[in-house]
Amino acid sequence: MQIARQFWSDQRGSVSPFATVLMVTILVIGIIPGVSTLRDHIVQKYGDMAVSLESIDQSYSFTVNGVTSEYVDSNSLTDPDGDAPAGLDLTISASGE
């Protein structure tokens, strides 16, 4: 416990408040675009997953005692490379002030 008190009261390695503010500012400026990019990628992945779940082919056909039952799923969705998922518009339009 005495060693912890010595470290707590030690002033030899202190950092000036200006340096602390500067480091925090640089970190925040770097974190904001990173979090925004992460958000866009998460939305893209959820949209891709929604398109893939909607695109599951649910067609079936079976025969029991000579009676055939079938269903043909005609749903065909596409999600081209590079486009927003499932027709989502991720752009923000400018508004007049």
C-alpha cells in the first residue's frame, strides 16, 4: 500500500494540462471518423443480411401416394456490388438555412 501512495504522490512524470488537452483533442478527432465508418459498415452488413434472408428460395416439391404438391418461389432480389443494401439511401441531403 505504501508503494501505491508513493506512485500517487510522485510528481516527476506529470503531464501538463495543455499536453493532456492536445492529446484528447487529437484522439477525439481520430475517433469520430472511425466510429462513423464503423456505423456505415454495420448498416451495410445488416442490409446485406436482410437481402440474403429475403432471397432464400423457398420452393418445394414432394409426392405422396402419387399426389404431387409443389410451390415455386418467384421472388428474385439482387444487391449489386457497391450499392446501398436493400435500396437504402445512405446519403444526407443538404438543407437550406
